[in-house]
Amino acid sequence: MTKKSPARTPRITIREVASDAGVSVAAVSKVLRDAYGVSEALRAKVQASMEKLNYRPLASARGLRGRTYTLGLVFPDLRNPFFADIFVGVNAALERTQYQAMQGVSVSASSLVEAMIDRQMDGLVLIGPNETNARLNDIADRIPLVAIGHHDIEEARFDTVNNDDQLGARLAVRHLCQNGHKKVAMLSLAAPVSTVINQRELGYRLEMTEQGLGTAINIVRAPQVLRDVQLTVRRLLESRDRPDAIFCWTDLMAFEAISVATELELSIPQDIAIVGYDNTVFCEFAQNRLTSIDQSGEVLGLQATRLLIERIDGRSHSEHFVVTPRVVARASSAKAG
Amino acid sequence: MTKKSPARTPRITIREVASDAGVSVAAVSKVLRDAYGVSEALRAKVQASMEKLNYRPLASARGLRGRTYTLGLVFPDLRNPFFADIFVGVNAALERTQYQAMQGVSVSASSLVEAMIDRQMDGLVLIGPNETNARLNDIADRIPLVAIGHHDIEEARFDTVNNDDQLGARLAVRHLCQNGHKKVAMLSLAAPVSTVINQRELGYRLEMTEQGLGTAINIVRAPQVLRDVQLTVRRLLESRDRPDAIFCWTDLMAFEAISVATELELSIPQDIAIVGYDNTVFCEFAQNRLTSIDQSGEVLGLQATRLLIERIDGRSHSEHFVVTPRVVARASSAKAG
DNA sequence: GCAAAAATGTAGAACGCTACACGTAGAACA
DNA sequence: TGTTCTACGTGTAGCGTTCTACATTTTTGC
């Protein structure tokens, strides 16, 4: 079935660079890799030839012996603009390095990770992985790994970068309480495994208790799907004893909450206050004016990438970086009245 | 500087599969590639061994001789959820094939394309490329290429998949006119090159003229940046002779328009009607209720991928697939009164 | 039955690069 | 002067696949 493609211009190889520069192939390779034992004169000669011939090393060939200079980013989905912030951070960290990031979106569980290992990524950044520690350790045994958004670091053979989700949740609740809201519900995510969810829910519970609102604790969970979120919110807002505030798992969920509230002709924040998480760009829009917890995705991405490169370069003990979240207050959580 | 990483379990290679199955390496390779000349018995034997050993072919090694079974998707940015729709389509097309998609976000112009060629992608899908035809042809000479959102197909040595942007713009204007809006402005994008922008602006002009509103033609352009869009919209809405409707380049821009209008205490659609493009999920939200032109990203992604695989398999003449857009009417463009 | 054709399997040379193991030359030291 | 270092280059064996060419067996045609 496989026919021949039209002939394409063949690539410049390391051999041609070597012969053009009048040096050995090994010498060119050394220059390429910044390896030890190269004189300035030789480096200059080789670099001139590379430039002249417009040489670009072929990643597959490099990968077969050494590294591919490619990092894999695994996103849980593409709809949340928060991930774009992380991506910005990753790219900032990659500036002035030879590395390139390739993204994938984990459609079917962990098959993407396998695909990336098959493709010889030098390392992986998993963003919000729904995986157990054991499973992550398995992966880490095969490829340098950093997880963003995974709190279980016991015996972890990989690095993690997190915002303090427990604190984030506490800040949200505290902020709402300070603004006079009492019956704070939490709209959480119904997902198989997630240490992030656990932390947020824990923070919510602890802070509610601390605020003397232990009896008002109310966690409802919805799957990521649009319909389900709306149904869940609607049920919550129409319930006999409606909360006066909702702390949402994500800005995206919060926007849906705003939508449902608007449909029910409840006014925000008078009838119902809303707080999101991630401080996405859309929070700023006048139709949302959503108070949100900022976990600075850019920093998360930057640090994760930094750690990953360190790990590729040989570090074997685990490091765990934590960002302190902060409240960005907007109208959606203003004083009740 | 490069230290040794902790020893990782070595991979299963084709050789081990061959020896386990008691056949030659070449035979295993044939099975892997569905090549001609393999008996059922042999195939079964080999597949059993592959399963048993959990063998996965290494893409780098394959790439050195044949293909990597990897397709590269190049997105212009990560913030627009419309791209998630395209991605869904791509994945649908990849189901039951050996191919895997890897995404990249084009930060610095075309350097990502080079990086993907270096990494031996079998083909590329460029989404909304800001490139000239000549430049795209250059790329197409080096790698199978499909562009989504590029209308200049003259002498194109690549395939394209588009929605009919000219029609889309006409539909938007027509819809607004039918609902009694007359002074329809267009909020367009200030970008270096884009045949998509040209088509939309052309459609807008033509339809305005056809509706007898030639004198009301008013195109303002803003760069993608948040601040600039808001400034532009604000200027437009505060101008002496304010339009009564805005047709926006993108839902994202439309949401910003809604934001500015809300801030100015203009009501939608009474004071100002708004129409977007892409029919993103957020359009449905009650705080937006945004009328939008649907160009079915899923179909775009699916078709692009289909064409790309055909092209990889040897097709050399160009094909151009066009999707017909449709209006999805919501409150933001309802009758003026 | 026998030649020709088709089907099935194998050997082994690439693919472009890295990294190990060396070779050489000059400097430093005694 | 010889010996030991150090710095700098080179030759070349793979890395894990694919694919061409060929060898062998089976089927077909008459």
C-alpha cells in the first residue's frame, strides 16, 4: 500500500560538514555536543561549515546513541487556558538550550506516555496526572520525570512541582468568610485519583472548621463534562438550603457556575459568591469578574523544566518545588451586603 | 557536565522478539509494517512474542530508515479552545492507525517546523499558519504538509483544509442585518499575512455592499494581545457614531468585546450586537450567549489528518477540502428592538 | 510432470549520529 | 633527557530499525 513519495532534497549530514571543515566526523560531533577536548580554532571552523551548509543534526540518529534534545509535555486537556501559562514557563526555561518541547494531550490514559518514551524523549513533564505514585515511579524508572500537580511524594523517584493546594483552598474559604459569606460550598471534581483534589478538599474542610463553619461543609463533585457540571451546579443552587458561596475546582467550572446562576437570575455576589482556581485570563472579563486563586502557571512550568533538565543531566535524588498561591479578588466574591 | 543517569531497564529490541519467535529479524520487521510476504502462521507467532515480551518499536530507529509514525501539529497558540476541537478531529482520524500526533506551539515563527523536521515527523499539519505560499511550498518540498486555514492554493504543493471564510463572514453580516442591525463593524486581526483574514474581510465587504450598507463598512484591526483588543473595542464603542453591531474575528475577541461593552454599561444586543467566530464552548454560557459562526473544527482536524496520511502514502497532487460554515444564533445578536 | 510464477522467508548493508578507545604532540616536572 | 600529564583529534563500532537482493519453497499452468 505504501507508495514512494516524491524525491525530496536529501539532508546535509555530519559527514558533509566534517569534510567541508576538513576535520573528522568525531570532531564535528564534539562541537555539536559541547564535549570536552575541542580547541577554539576547530570549533570556529566547524561552526562556520555548519552555518554555511545549513546543517541540522537529525534527532532520530542522535537518539539512537545519545539524547534527542526533546522534552515531552503531557497535558490532561487542551481546553483550559491555564495550561497555556504553564507552557509559557516551559518555553522560558528552554530558551538558550538545545531542547525543544513537544506537547501531547493524554487522550487514552497512559498510552501517550508510552508513545513519548518510544519517541525517545529525553524527559517528561506530566501535568495534572491522574496516576498513582506507583505508576509514576514505574515511568520514572524508564525516563526522567517531573510531575506538576501531584502531592504524594513519598518514595517518589521523580520530581514534583506544585502549588500549595491545601493553602489555596484555605485562602479561598478565608477570603469568602472575610467578605461575610458563611455557607461556602465546594464544587469539586469527580475523578479517579488525584492528590490535588484531596489537598484542596482537605484545605476546604480544615478552614471551614477553623472558621467555625464546620456544619456548613458541603462538597459536591462533578465530572469534567459540561453537562454534568451544569446539572450539579443547578441542583446545588436550587437546593432547599442554598449556599451563599461556591469555591470551584477550576475557573472553567466557575464560569459554568456563573452561567447557571445567571440563568437562574441569581445575582453575583449578592445571592451567590463564586471563587475559581487558576486565575485564567478570562477571569478579568467584565461578564465574569471572577475572584480566583492564582497558582502562577508560568512559575510551575519554568521550575518543572529546570528540574527536568537537571534530572536528565544526572541528578538522582528527588526535589519538590512548591509555589505559594494567592487570592486575586474580583467582584464575584465581594461583600455579601 | 553530563553525568551518567541511573541505569534504566534496557528496552526489548526487535532482535529479541525475533529470537523468541524463532524467526529472522526481517520477518518481525515485516509483521510490524504490514509488509507483503508474511504468512498467517508467521504473523501469529511474531505477534504472540511481541505481546509476551511487551515489545514496542523504537521510533528513532525506525526513523533512520523509514517512517516514525509521528505527525506534527503546529498550533499558533494554546489559549483558544477552538484548537481543542481540531485536535479531537485529528485524534479521531488517528484511531486504529499506527500514527501518533505530537503538538507544538509556534513560539518563534517557523523554527518549530524545522524542529519537527529534525525530529523526523512523517508529516505536518499547520494550523492557521502566518506564512506565504512560497514559504509553505518550501516546507512541502521537505515534508508532507497540510495547512488548515490557508486560502491561497495557487501552485500549492500541499493540501489545505478550510472553512469557507468568505461565506462565514457573509453569513454573519446577513444574520445581523436580518435582525435589524445596520451599522455593522468588523473587528479584525492585525497580523502580518493571513489569507483567512483577507477572505473574512472580503466577505464582510461584499455582503455589506449587497445589503445596501456599503457606506457603513468599518473594519478596525487589533493585534491578538488582550490590552490592544480592549483598547480598540473601547475606541470603537465610544466613537461618535457607534456601530450597532460588531462582527469579531474570533470568539475570544468577541468575549473581550462583550467585556468592554459591559464595562461601558451598554446592553447586548440592544445597544450593540456581537457575533463571534468558531462557536467555542464558552459561547453557550449565559454570561456570553454569543452568536457565532461554526466552522466545525472537528471536521477540519479529521480531514486534514486524512489528507496528510494519504500524502504520506504517496499522493502528490494537491487536494483542498472546504467546510461550509453556519450561523449558531444566540442572544448576543437578537433583534435590535 | 515440469517449467514458470508466486509466495514466503532470510542475510546483511545501510540510516546519521555518539562515544569509546586510542594516537599524537607539546608542556611540565624531575 | 626522559617521563608523565594534559589537551586535542581521529577511527570505528555500534544504536534498532528498514529494505533490497536473494534463496527457498509452494503453487499454478499446461
